[in-house]
Amino acid sequence: MSRADPPDLAATQEASRGKTPLLSVTDLRTVFYTDKETIHAVDGISFDIYPGETVGLVGESGSGKSVTARSILGLVDEPGVVEEGQIRFKGDDLVETGWDEHRGDLSIVFQDPSNALNPVYTVGNQIREALKIHQGLTGAAAAERAIELLEAVGIPDAPRRVGEYPHQFSGGMQQRAVIAIALACDPDLLVCDEPTTALDVTIQAQILELLAELQREEELAILFITHDMGVIEETADRVNVIYAGEVVERAPTETLFAEPEHPYTSALLKSIPGRTPPDQRLPTIEGEVPTPNAPADACRFAPRCPIAVDECMRDVPETVQTDAAVDHAAACIFAGDNRDHGDENR
């Protein structure tokens, strides 16, 4: 989502003051009960999304990003269950009331368009199905709207393409078709779950620009989920960094990239190719994201953290505000006033 004209941070914050969040997630906990273990896939996550803004959720594979998205949309299948917390959308707690009333207000764009589209139905048929379910459109009205949606997402010769099958579309066009289906619901919130991962760099840029244009035209709120910090820098107004089911840092995008407070965020930023000199090897984070198969009793990043001390291994760090003016917070004992002490341990 190209930000050729990035919004002024102060103006954005001023516009948000006094407004009610479109989506407010509070202490969300999603647990998977299996025969072998209990997995705390989402373990106390909280964040807000305001109308018209893009909020990023970033972290490595296995960190809980997609489960968070599915929890918000009410798509968690057994043996998973949203066990605790609130998901307030337009003032309604979806955990209590259910998702039926707001199904048309929430849409998702999945990572792999080839799996999201049904190969035995035409693209137009799949768009019309969404229009029938969520808008009550059928017949000629649905057919006309399907063409309009394909045109809106930049597919040329839409009247012809609407009768073609997914395999007749390129990867980029398939993702555009998936976005068209998502827009058929006329949503207020669009969840983009790694929507560009399966695409090459050129097509990725086109899809991001398309989402930015649609957001401006439709005043969409977007939850953008990815492991790519470079994409997050281009797309998000605010960012939540997630690790092993927990949000370890949150901040406006510019602030996060300029002054990361959590060692995990710093490590992710260092992994961006453009930030490493050409003659140096790209830094990596040793080890893997742990499976959170028990409630946290210490910092989950500590075993991989270059500045961890004994306290990190035995205590759960509190989330502390490092800059209340912009809502910058991190769950690390070295965040904020203790940052210099953390630097001494590097």
C-alpha cells in the first residue's frame, strides 16, 4: 500500500481522539485443546482499530497472527475456542452475541488466492454468491455488480473475465478477484492475512497500491497481517508486534521503526535487507518461535534474546508505556527508562 502522501501522525491522532474504535480487542485468548497438549495460540492480545486506518500485526510464522484474525472473524474451528476476552465491533461484543449480525461488515483476504477460490466455479459465480448472501442481489443486478467489482479491483475486460475460471487468471489477478469477493460484502473492516506473500515483488506492489486506493474510496479500516517488516512500513498507520501469542510492542509505524523498544522488534527490523550494508551478512534471529503450550511464566522471547538476564527467565514482563503521547508500549524489562541498562547487556 504505497504511502506517497503519508498521513501526518499528529493530525491522525487528533482525528482519532474522541472517536469510538470500530474494532476493540481486549485480553483475547484463543486456546486449542488437543490430545497431546493445550496450545495458548492467542494469549491476552489487545488492540484497537479506528475507521479508515490500517493497523499492522507483524511477527514470524507461528506467532499467532492468523489465529488472531480468525478469532476476530469467528472462524476458529475445533479444537480451538475463543476462551476469554472481548471482541467489540461497532459496540457489540462478538464473543457474547455471535458474528451473524456483522458477517457482512467483516471480510478477509487470505494468503493464497488459488486456495481461496473454488476451481469449479467461474469467478463471476463466486462474486455473485457473496452478493446474494450479503447484499440480497440476484439475477441481472448481481451480474452487473460483479462486473463493477472486477473493474474496481483493476481487472481489464471485466465483462469477459467474469465468466472465466480461476485457472484462467494469473496469480495477481486471482488475488484481485479474492479482494473483489471480499468487497462484495461492502465491509467496514477488511482483514488482509498475508495477502501478498504468494506474489512476486511487482504484483505485490500493485496489490498494495490497490488496497490503498480502495481504502481511500471506501473508507475501509484494514487489519494488515504479515511477517514482512518492509510491507508493514509501507502500509500501516500503527503496528502491533506479536510473538508466541502475545503483543510485545505497539506504536505508530514511524515511531516503531525509528525507536523500537523491544529486542524482538529490533531483531525484525535488522532482518530487512535494505537496512544491512551490502558487505555484511543479513542478521537472523537464532532459534524458533516456541509453541505456547502453557500460560506464560517468563518472557517467551528470552531464550532467543541477546540481552536477556536471569529476571527475564523467571518473570513475565509488564507492558509499559514508553511514550504515552503516541501510545508506544513494550513488554520488556529494558523498555523505556531502563533502555540504557538493556544496551549495557548487549
